[in-house]
Amino acid sequence: MKTLLRSCAAALVLAVPALHSRAQTGPELLLLPWQEEQTAQVVGNMSYQDTETDRAGFDLDLTRLETRGRFRLHPGSSYDPVLGYDYTHLDLNTSDPMLPSRLVDVSLAFGGQLGETDFGLGWGDWRVGYTVGVGYAGDVPFHDGDAWYGLGSVFAVQAIDRDTQWIVALQYDGNRSFLPDVPLPSVTYRARYNDELAYALGFPFSSLTWTPDERWTVLLRTALFISVTARVEYKADAGLVFFGAFEREVDAFQLDGDDSSRRLIFSQQRLEAGVRVTLCDNATLVAAVGYAFDQEFERGYDTRDTNTVRDLEDDVYFRIGIEVGF
């Protein structure tokens, strides 16, 4: 029965990006494919930019630290539970009184398989799974009760044939930047048109992957146009992959002592170019330079209604990262 779930895993890579990326504490915790005999995956990134607040004139050194990982607790079992985490730390080195010195978002989740069912509708067998977790997003780690939030999802995947799948999910994320208090349903149809083109169409997630040959890959993902990723990769010889990317990212945090219905929301768009180097079978290193723009801190419950706190000047940033699996 696990074969069906694994045959659909690649579809979820494209079709279920969260509005606020939680690749290891959302449905992807269970459904992203594993390499053979791999029991753990860990990714870490650090980026830095020297900028200032627009018009206010305060210097701001923005350092972004991110790590995420997942761990199979009983590899090879029919249940195959997985534990995952996500951690984001924004260090704001500034004297601006309108901004905190740091912002932290950390979450932990557990996922497992519920089995297979046809839901009594005669639509064939669906593989069903779940995730459940908890997180904290604030400026003073673990001090503000309003900064704690819950995570949870239930999802089902049906393989129509080898190249087409239906994916349905219901996901709750108490710190999502859009409708955080509402369980968000999704319905996605994923298909592989040919060996070069695969796509996923649905609400609220859609994606496109094009591999015109063995060296080039083009990827586009959107989630209600709040989160957007566009990426081009070129595989060179000697384990080198050159890439260019555009990303739009939005993060939300609860400030200590602030109104629980008002959060500090940081949005940023990035253009980036870099290289990924294979160090060994289990590790790769990433180095990139980028340009961050349309950066702003806002206050509001979610992105539907916000007031600007500070705009940041557009500026160059540098990023290094590592990916490890074992």
C-alpha cells in the first residue's frame, strides 16, 4: 500500500507548497520523497544584507538564519511516522525604535499514514495521511502566550494512473500570513504531459515544471500569488548546478505584549543567482548572491489589511546554505 503513496509523492512537491513555507511541518513532512535508505534530511541557510529603513534613515543589518529537517522514526514500517521541524530567525541589527531586535518562528510537527479508503463514493482508493504540530512566532522566544500557534492537516492522494493524480487536503496553520484562523482546503490535479513537462492545476496551489533536456530545469510555483517561486537550473559537469531564481516570501510574528489580533508581517521579494556544489553523496553546498526589493514591515492580522511600519531600501544580499541527508 505504501507504493501508491510514494508514487504520488513527487506530485506533492509541486502541488502543496504552503502559503508560509513549512516544508517540514506541513503535509510535505510525510509526502516528499526520500532517497533510498535515507532516514534524515537537514537543510540550513544564512543570508546577510546591509540596508537601511526608507526615509527614516536608520541603518539595518538583516541576517536571516533558516533550518529545517525531518526524521523517519521507524523506516520501512507500514506506518512510517516522521518528525519534522522548521526554524527561522531574523536578526535586525538596528537602532530603529519601531522594529524589534529579532524575530523567531519555530515549529515542530509529527506525521503519519492513516491508511487507504474509497470514501464510499466509488472513486477508487485514496491514500490518507495527517500531520499535527505546534509553533511559536514572536520577538521574545516562548514568552508571549499569543505567539503560540497550532498546525495540522489531513490529505488524500489518488493515483489515476502512473502520470496523473488527484490531491485533496485540508490544512490549518495558525501563523499563516493569509487567513491564519481558517482551515484552508485545496484540490489539485497533477499530470505529467510528457517526459519534459509536468504541471499541477488547482486551488489555491498551482505549478509547472519543464525539463527540456537533462541539463535544464524550469520551475514555477504559486500559492494565491502570496507566495511565488520561479527558478531556472543548469546542470554542469563535476557536480555543479547553476541557478537563477525569483521568490516572494511573507513571514508573520506576534510582538510581545501587543494586541493578539495585530501581528508584525515582513514581506520581501528576491532575485538570486548562485551555484550548488555536490560535496559527497549525502551533502551539497549552496552559495548565492541576490537583490532584495519591495521589503516592508507591516502591522495587521493578515495580509488582507495592513498598515506600513517601515519600508527597507532595496539592497544586495549574500547567502550560503548546506543540505545533508543520511
